[in-house]
Amino acid sequence: MKGRSNSGLSGMPRVDRVVQIVEATASSTLGRTALTDLVRATLSELRAACLEHGAAVPDEQAVAEAVLARARELRAQSAARVINATGVLLHTNLGRAPLSAGATRALAETAGGYSSIELDLGTGKRGRRAAAVEQMLAALTKTEAALVVNNCAAAVLLLLASVARGRSVIVSRGELVEIGGGFRVPDVMLESGARLVEVGTTNRTHLDDYARALDATPDAAAILRVHRGNFLQIGFVEQPPLSALASLARERGVSLLKDLGGGALVDLGRVGFAGEPTVEGCVRAGCSAVVFSTDKALGGPQGGALVGSAALVDRARRHPLARALRLGRLPIVALEATLTSYRSERAWLEIPILRMAGTPLDELEARAASWVRALDGRSPASLSIVPTEAAFGGGTLAGRTAPSVALAIDVSSALGAGGADALAEALRTGAPSVMAMVVSSRVMLDARTVSPDEDDALIAATRRALATAFSQQGKIEVS
Ligand SMILES: *Cc1c(COP(=O)(O)O)cnc(C)c1O
């Protein structure tokens, strides 16, 4: 066995030969150094397979193909531009909110150079990081103060640690929820050093439950209210209004903290998605502090905000975790530019997520019709425009949708039942990548989440994907 492996290994292709072969193929996009590393890694894996399992020694061509396959895998995992044709506005796997033109411009202007992120240009002295953004957030939400951190999960952790470390926090059993990505309220509470006191039941928690828990918990620092945005409870359900809970908290001298998640700064009912509480509404109801994401309904970059009373915000700011959880330089720039769109009425339609949500149905129908005209006659696929329902997504407004339209591509007559999946895969792996939905064996391209300036790219990508799906089918038939 050993002898056979050794004799085999002597025939292993040389690194430089494989590099040459890969470089000669058009599909190689790696630089020479990265490619050489990849060839070495692939060869060492293949060598190990020969030694351990007695696998046959591959020739140069086989190694080159293995290297190209690995390069494709690496490319598929990178964060590339995607056209979102899913009809889910805040698609968690697609980076949530796309940035406004203003935010993109601000990034382009500042990212490549130095910026006055912690410098007061007026005095030339050290300034507070994100001071402008925080002042804008406090003004927009009509609160005393604001603090920005890396995301909403970080804001919850920081708020609980700074308000209630070593003390108790009262939470309804109906709000011990899990948000996507492994964020679970009881676990975050534990990590913050606060003690969780559960009240009520899964479906019903009364004001009295909170009052009795406060009676029995002398070390209570706060009541935490968690927004239930990513699931629905219907039927025999009750929770006290936020304002009633705020009065109770005030009477008992504890803070009312709200994990809002969504972070709507305007009423989403104005863009067709009613029912999501706004940050200002929570503040007005009497919350001491509200935390939310800046890349959900707010429509900005990844970030988390903590707004509320100056005392609580200040405590969070001075907590040692604040430095570890701080917001990055580029999101601060993008967030500041995003927030300027909220300074005047209707200017917030500059924010893509809100503009897309509020686009009238007839405009979407006209765009879908133009896609059909551009694609028709060029493929054996059957094209139609069908009504759909678009969702807000991102863990907000579960179960609520707004009417939309999609271009439905039916390839089943030519490609059979698996044709839709093959086409969706070709769309996904194309450049630019297009994320579509497959519904009843048809590929759906929902117009609500595609920006008009992506129309040409979408049509070109769809043409290429159709050609790929049909040519693959051809190969299958031949073999
Ligand atoms: C989305 C969400 C979070 C987490 O926000 P991230 O910005 O993703 O960290 C926390 N709480 C609630 C209620 C949410 O909806």
C-alpha cells in the first residue's frame, strides 16, 4: 500500500504547470499569488487523499479543474451585488436595506480618505464619535439623547448591562423571543448580567402580572418590552398598552425599556404597510429607552440605536461595553446621510426601502410589462404578469403584505418540472446575481423590490440565465 502511494505521489502534477493551465482558461479571475496558494492547497489535499485512501494520482487537467471548482465556490461565498426580485423588501440574507443615493455618495466621498469622525473641525479638538448622527436621531425621535452601536442586538445588550447588571428585569413570557441569527432574549439577558423575571403566560400577560412581579422583586431595575415583529399571535391574546406599562414603571421607580427592532421613523402605513410602531410612538407612550436597528425600516446601514432619557443614554455611553460595540466609521457616514432624508416631509422617499414599499401598483405593472416586451420572442419560455404579495421582511410586520406584481417565467413545457429550479439557479449564479422566487413551478421576478435603474441589468441577466438553463438541458439530452 505504502509503496503504491509513494510511486503515485512522484507523479503528482507540478504547481507551476497547474497554474499555467488555470491561467489559460478565461474563467480564472484570481491573481497569480492567490492562484498559486490555491493550487498548493488543492494539491496537498489530493496528495493526502492518495496517501490515506489510495486514491488515483490525478493528472494536471484534473487538478486544474479542482482548482477552478474551488475558485467558483469562493466566489459564490463573497458578498457580491444582487438584484432582489423576491418581493421581500428587507431580505435578511441580502443585507437588509439598500442604501439611498445620498448615503452611497457620502460613502464614495469619504471612504477612501481620512474623515473627521472623532474630531471637532471647529475647535480642532477631539470630538465625540458619531455626535452629529446621535443629535439627529434624538431630534427625529423627540428624545433627550441617542447612542449608536454596531446593531440592535448590541444595543439591547448594552442597555441591559448598563441599566440592570446584577439586578432584575421583568419580561412577559410572550416576549421571550428569538430573532434571526441566534439572538434570544433570555440568552442576551444572561450575558448582560441582569436577572430575568418572567411574568404572565405565552399568550396573555396583564398589567397586574407586572405589578405583582414588581411587588415580589425589590431589586427590579426595569421592565423590558420586546416587540413581536417576526411572528403573529392571534386569538386569546392580551398585553397591556405600552402607556399603561409606562405609568406603572414610573410609579414604581423602574425604567421601561423597549426592544423595538424595526426602527420605523415614519408611519409605514403611508407606504402601504400599516401596523408597525414608530420609535417616536414608543417614546411618546413613555418608554425610558428604545433600541432599534438602523438597517430595517429606517433604511440605513447596519447599526443599532439607543434613544431615550439623557441619564440612561449616558450610562450606556460610559459602560465599558460601549467601546467594544461601537459603530464603524463607514456606517456612521452612511447613517448620517440617510438621516438627512428624514429632515423634511416626503424627502424620506429618497430612502429605497420606503420608496419601493410605496410605489403604486400601476407603476409596477408597467415595469413588469416592459420586462415582458424586452424578453418576449427570445426564448421558448412562456412569460406572464401575475399578481403577488410583497412582504416587508427583516423581522418586521410578520404576516402583513402589500399587493405587487411579478413576471412569471414558465419553462416547464421545454424543461420539465425541474426547469424552474434550474432557471432560478442560473439567475442566482449569474453576474449580477438575481434572487427570484419559485412558486408552482414558475420563476417569479417581483417588481416591487427591483429598483427601476436595475431593469436593464435584470433583463440582460434573465436572458443569459434562460440561455444557460436551456443549454444545460441540451447537454443533458445529448449525454
Ligand atoms: C431585528 C431585531 C433585533 C436584532 O437587530 P440587529 O440589528 O439585527 O442586531 C433585536 N430585537 C428585535 C425585536 C428585532 O426585531
